Amino acid sequence: MRKTADRVRHALSFEIIALVIVTPLGALVFDKPISDVGVVALVGATVATLWNYAYNLAFDIILNRLTGTTLKTLPARIVHALIFETGMLALLLPFFAWYLQIGLWEAFVMDLSFAIFYLVYTFVFNWAYDRLFPLPEWSETRASVS
């Protein structure tokens, strides 16, 4: 299991890199001022950082109980990313609509677009993070799962 400092490094690096990518991209795609997209992205990142820590801890505990390890196979990574992004969608939809003063449908489309970006980004980031910062328990099984 990852230690608290490692989980904090993971969550913060995840969000900082994502903000650098998603803020200008969101402003361009949705034709909104970069400052508005920046606020939405920053609030989203703050919510996501808290959700990321709690969700990853819970996921690892459940995965460890079910499989005896926290090493994630490809199917586990896909489930991990889908559940995470579904939670984010539910948490951020009301904020998008309120802050941008748009209807729920437009907020849903925008939020869903962010979710699709983050779905791919979450998968890639977590895979890269696990390769850069592997846990010792993975050394024997890593070659067979990667």
C-alpha cells in the first residue's frame, strides 16, 4: 500500500499537470474566457484532489482485499478510471452550470467532455506513475502484468 506522502505527491502532480493541459484546451474548445475555464478547472482540480486521495485509498483497500495485492491489471485500471470519472461528473455538474451560468444540458456536455479528457489522462497518468514509483510488492509480478 502507498504511504500518505506518496498519495499526496500522486494527487498533486496529477492535478497540476492536468491544469496546465486542460485550461487552455477547454477555453479553446468551448469558446469561453480562459479565466472562466481556469476557475472551473481549479475548482474541479481541488474537488478532484480530495476525491482522488479518498478514492484511490478506498480502491486500493478493496483491490487488496479482493486480490491480495494492489497491483492493477489492465481491466482493474479501466474500472478504476471509469468509477473515478463518474464520481467527478456527479460532483462537478452543478458547479459548472452555476458558475458558467449555463443550462444543465450544456453543463453536462462540457462536464462530460472534461470527463472524457480526464478518463484518458487518468489511465495514462496512473500507469506512468506506477512505473515511475513502483511498490516493492510488485517486483515479482510486475513483468507478468505490464
